[in-house]
Amino acid sequence: MGTVPVVQAAERPHNVILFVPDGLRGVIVNDTTAPSMAALARQGVWMKNSHSLFPTFTTANASAMATGHYLGDTGDFSNTIYTGFQVPGAGNSMVPFLENDPVLGDVDEHFAGDYLDEATILKLARDKGFSTAAIGKLGPVLIFDHTKDGREQSIIIDDQTGTPKGVPLSAELSDRLKAAGVPLAAPTRGDNGKSGDFKTAGTHSANGNQQDYFASAATRAVLPLFAARDKPFVLVFWSRDPDGTQHNQGDSLLSLVPGINGPTSMAAIRNADDDLARLRATVAELGLTDTTDIIVSSDHGFSTISKQSETSFAAKQTFSDQPAGLLTVGFVAIDIAQALSLPLIDPDNNYVTLAAGQHPKFGNGLIGGDKDHPKVVVAANGGSDLIYVPDGDKDTARKVVEFLMSQDYVSGLFVDEKLGHFPGTLTLADINLQGTAVTPLPAIAVNFRSFDTVCGEPTRCAVELADTGLQQGQGMHGSFSRADTQNFMAAVGPDFKAGFIDLAPTSNADIGKTIAKILDLPVADKGKLVGRPITEVMAGGAPAPEVLSEILMSDPDSKGLRTVIDRQQVGDTLYFDAAGFPGRTVGLSSTPFDLKAK
């Protein structure tokens, strides 16, 4: 009589919750400011040498977390990009703001149904039978499963839930929300959404009501639903705070101090921290602690806004909504148009040609040509801007580069190498912005100057020039300073070590790869600009990797300016600490130039 083979069931994958406290600085977390996050980092893994991707904006880093790819592959180069077509959901602008569900749908449709052109972790998970959800801030939430199939199959709850613009809720989830006493429509931000103006301070309250709604939906409806389904799940919870409050805070109108270190910003950090505590408590109540990994990663750091320049043409003009002598929103577009002696068209205001004393509505500008064939496009974003030269004209690119190198608000330029070599600049490829992206490639990424207010911790009290409608003293990000690239990263759960501090570099591009490895998701990368699974933080994982640190620098321009990058490397994966002109970027090395030149 033969023996009967023993068939062992495959081990069930664990659950993953990715919690993103938008705009949380890495150095701000402690037992006073954010006790829940500090405790999680102590109990599990604290990834101390952490990195946001440049440009340090929300949708850009959401695309990296979601796919495990750098921005040169995802094409989500900043919150606002040039798409090359009029986007209906953005009022037919060719320079749309991506934090909007209809806009993401329009951009997907134009680029063959998937503008990222790389599979996201939620798509891979649901294809493998996981329950999937993304809850919280409008824009990055949908990016985690943005395609038509994703909208139909994943749970998506954001600012537009319950409105005609939002992703519809399933009957199953609607019933759960109703039974839990959670409304089917998300509330607005209320007073927290008020940014004020140059005469009126912004908000003095955190984003309490809206985030309570998202946390209630997650803890009282979605997580219980997933537990009842009794199968693995992936949940992304994207907390708008502290980002939204730090942008709009009214503690520091026109003053650099306290900037984003005032009481309103501190309340916003605690607000996000409380939401994490609620999620952890619910996981425990549902008996899921031993089977659930919780990863915390902020999308970027944060800085206080400065609008001071001695060289800008725009700063010397008069605008009705801006104090005299300070930079207005759209100053880069205004300055370039002036330097090139070309008209400036506003793509966000019916393509009107602007006159003296007028600025672009959102800072974006089409320069020269006409609305369908501009010579130069400026996508204004905040602590950095993107410049496009749609016809690829090298002479135009040269003129723009030479002009920007003369401005005191600039700290480093990165140029598409197909447009030529320009002294004082490095290339888009040097910072992983040139890959397989299907969206238009910028010609130039412009980093703005940053400095600190000498509080004893530069990355806690950093200030940056910003192309924004917000006021001096409010908050912004997007620069290549270490204050903006140093995010907060930590993790706890069955797949992670306990009480471990990781000193190797990590980034938001590693998040997607780490989740995919934990869950054994079948990844098929198209592009090669990828993060790495952070194996050294995993239970029973690899030893600490070998880390190479280096300084990359350009040739000098005629005035001696060089763009410099401080970066680290693990295997083939690059990590960018800071970049720009020495003396104009917080956290950038001051190493003598003769050590390493490109």
C-alpha cells in the first residue's frame, strides 16, 4: 500500500496598512509632538536615513510609493505637470493640478488608460485576491488604484466622495457606512481650508472634521468589512495633515518665525498622530495585530515660505494681491517671459494674454507662440518649478537656462541632456527624472533657494523660496533641501524586526517594492528606475547593505556657480539627500569643488 502525500497549505499573506502623514518632517517626531508614531518607531523599525523623491511633492511621491518607481518612469513629475493637451477636468488647462479625481481620469484616458504606465501595489494586490482600499487626501489616494478597473474594484474614499466628481461607493460599503453612522459624503475642510491672503491670516485650526470622517470610515466600516471577508487586505490611509494645515496656517503671516513651527502646525501633527493611533487600536480590537504590518511614510518634509528676491523682475512690479517688493505667484513665468521678450498666456484663465500688473492665476504660464504651440511652458509647483520646451528648441532652452542661472531665487538646475550641455547645471537623468515616462518630459527642473532661521536644527526651521499663491510665513515643500527630502519612515508588524534602527538609506520608491516583497506580488517592471525592497528591516532579513556616499557636481558657469548633488547608493538604487548651489540649499555639502566633478 502506497503512502499518501501530505499537501501543506501555502502560508496566508499578511495584511498591510500604509499610513502616510502628508508633509511630516523626519526630525519633528518625538514623544511630545507625535507619540503614536514615536512609539511605533521604537517598537518596530525606524528608517532614520529616509528620503522623499525630488521634486518633493505629493502626487509625485504617491506615484513612487504606489509603483516602486522613480519619477522618470511614472511621469508624475510634480503636483502640476504639462500634459500636452487640454484637460477637461482642469477647465481645459494644459497644465493641470493632479490632486483631483476627474483630472486623473482625463490624464489616464489620454495616455492609453494608465498615465503612470506601471502597475500599482493595490492593483497587483486585488488581482491576487486581496481586499484593497485607499482612504484620505484627494489625489494621492486615487493614484494607488487610478485606472478604470481600480475605480470599480478598490474602495476609494477621499474629499470628493459623495459628489458627482468622486468615485462611487459600492452598495456593500454604503451599507457598512450607514450601519456605523458614517455619512456617505465626505465633509469639507471648513476653516482649515482657508489660506487667507496678504492682509488676513490663514487658518488656526487643524483639519479635524474631515480627518475624523476618514478615520471613522476606515475604523468603523472598512477594516471591519475586511475582517469579515477573512482574506488578506491592503489599506492605504493618506492623512492630509500636517500638510494642509502647514500650508494654510495663520500663525506667521508675512513673518519667517515661527513659520511652520507654530501651535497650529503642531496641532496638525498631533491630528495625524491620533489617526494612526485609532487605526492601530482598531487592528487590535479586530484581532489582526499579529497578521498586520503597518508602514508609516510621509511623502515629503516641509519648509516655511520666503518671497524675497533682489533679482526678480516680478518682485519689482506692483500686484493688487501681493505686498510690494515680494514675489507674486507666477514669478518664474513672468520673469522668463520678460527675459525672452515674449507674451505670457495664462492656461488656467481661458488662455488670456497677461498685461503688466497681472499674474497667472495659479502661477502656470505659456510663453510665446500660441495656446496650442507655446515656446515655453512653466508648471508652477511651490519649492521647485518645471519648465517645458515643447518643440525641443535648443536655443530657447539655452536662453532660459542662462536667465535662470542669473536669479538669486534659483539653487540648481537639471536639464534634459538632449537639449545640450550647460555649464553650472546637471541633467534630469542625474536625479532619476529621465526614464520610460509616457507623459511629456520637462526640459528643466528648477530648484529654489533655501536657508534656515538658525533655530539649532536647520531641517526643522528651513525656509524656501516658493512659486505659490500662499504668503510669506506659511508652509511649502518641493525643494531639494534636506528639510524637504527628509521624510519620516517607520514600520511595525510580523514582517519587521523589533526595536531596530536602520541607518541605510531608504526612500518612498522603496515602499512599493517592500510591500510587493512582503505580499509576494507578481511585479513586472517596464522602467528601470526602481526602488529596492528594504530587506535589512525585515524579520530574519538580510544584514545591513553596503552604502556608497558621493558628491556629484557640474562644471562651473561663468560666475562659478555649480549644481551639486549629495547622494547615497545601495546596489543600483540611488538616494538623493540634497542638491543645488552650495550656500543656497539647506543640508547641502560644502565639500570643496575639486573632489569630484562630472
